[in-house]
Amino acid sequence: MPFDLSGKSVLVTGGTRGIGRATVEAAARAGARVAFTYRSSEEAAAEIEAQLAEGGAEAQSYQSDAADTDAAAEVVEAVTGEFGALDVLINNAGITRDGLLLRMSEEDWDATMETNLKGVFNYAKAAYKPMMRQREGRIVNLSSVVGVAGNPGQTSYAASKAGVVGFSKSLAKELASRGVTVNVVAPGYVETDMTDAMPERARAAMEGQVPLGRPADPQDVAQAVLFLASDAASYITGHVLHVDGGLAM
Ligand code: NAD
């Protein structure tokens, strides 16, 4: 077990697949009590809950759209009620609605911003008071190499993920005196359903640019998230940790 989260209460948004699921499973293995949200995959959520319970972990899932402000507040209240505290918030839920700006609809732009950026605002705002009162807490937000370096066809996604970086650095400064750290993980090319949806040619081109010569496994990202959530990272805040095989050097 590389990082110890024994007894910690962890909330992951979008935890039923990909990086979110890997993070949920890794946090449970690290000894945490894990809550996670999902938008629609009720079956997968129930399966993960059962799997974690079988392994002896406490787990609880919540159907909740990250873009819904009131629902986020309700989830955080439910988690603090159920687990007695919220120690770690991991804002993972994210979507892509790619296309050249010329053809990008307002609806695609708004949907990307609502989940990727407003979702982070919603959960961070809901966690603010409980963490401030505890005088301890960890917030880890998922950005992307695309938010740092840009990518043609991903203006909305890049803007939302760059927004996550600015948001996180500002919040890190706001909450530092309260013992709460706020950090960002910026993955490169990770093999998940999100990247499976990309055209084969685009994936091959992306992989070809990775200095380490392979895409990331969701576990590679989950371990970085867990590090920032653990006591090992207690003196790190406002940091953007690239987990990209060297893609954005
Ligand atoms: P994924 O599509 O496999 O999984 C995303 C998860 O978020 C799913 O469980 C989905 O149901 C959930 N989700 C989406 N919208 C939601 C909403 N409105 N409310 C609640 N849940 C919602 O994606 P992934 O590849 O695992 O990505 C996870 C995070 O990492 C995202 O923020 C993504 O932008 C970021 N990221 C991924 C990559 C990559 O290469 N896969 C690279 C950089 C950053």
C-alpha cells in the first residue's frame, strides 16, 4: 500500500469508470472510507459498492450530476453525515465535446463548462465549510495536459481545464491558513472510455508524442491523486502535477 489513507473519508466525483473508478478502488485499498458520485450508471455504481464491501471497505455511492449546485451540497452533507467528516475531495467528473471552434455549438461549450469547471466550483464550495471547520482537508482537482498546452478541436475542454488550474491555485491561497491543501493532477493520454471515443488516428498520433512511449493506465493517475491526498503531501499546495509520460515537458 503506497499511501495510507486509513480512516480518512474520501469523496470522488464520477467514480464509476476510468480514472475515477481507479481512484475509488485505490483509496479503498489505502484504507479510506470512500464515497463516489455517478450521473447515470446505477448498475456500475452498485457493482463497485459491492466489490469494495466484499474487500472490507466502507463505500457509498450517490447519483448526482456534478453540474447541479444544490445536488453537490446535498452529497457533501450526506457524506459528512454518513462518515462523520469529509477529509478528501477529488473532483474527477469530466466530459469532452470536441470539435473545431467553427462548428462548436453553444450547447457543447456550456455542457463542457458546466461539468468540468462549474462541477469543481460546486463541490469545492460545498466542502469549504466542513474542511475549514476541521482545519484540515485535501482537495485534488483533475485538469489535463490540454488545459496547459492546448489542443486543436478542444477549445472548450482546454478552457475548462485551464480554468480548473486557476481556480485551484486561488482556492489553495484562500484555504492555506486553514490547513486545507488544493492541488491539481494534469494527466496526458490515459486509456479510458473518454479516449476510446477519439478517432484511432488521433490516438496513435497522441501516443507517438509521449516520451515514455505508452499511454497511461488509470492507475498511474490514481496513484498521483492519492499521493496528493495523503499525509506525504502535507506541504504541497497550489501545485499542478503532470502525469503525462513527459508529454507536456
Ligand atoms: P471517463 O469518461 O472514462 O469517466 C468520466 C467519469 O465522470 C464517468 O464516470 C462519468 O459518468 C462521470 N461524469 C461525467 N460527467 C458527469 C457529471 N456531470 N456528473 C457526474 N459524473 C459525471 O473519463 P476519464 O478518462 O476517466 O477522465 C476522468 C477525468 O480525468 C476527467 O476530468 C478528464 O477530463 C480527466 N482527464 C482524462 C484524460 C484521459 O486521457 N482519459 C486526460 C486528461 C484528463
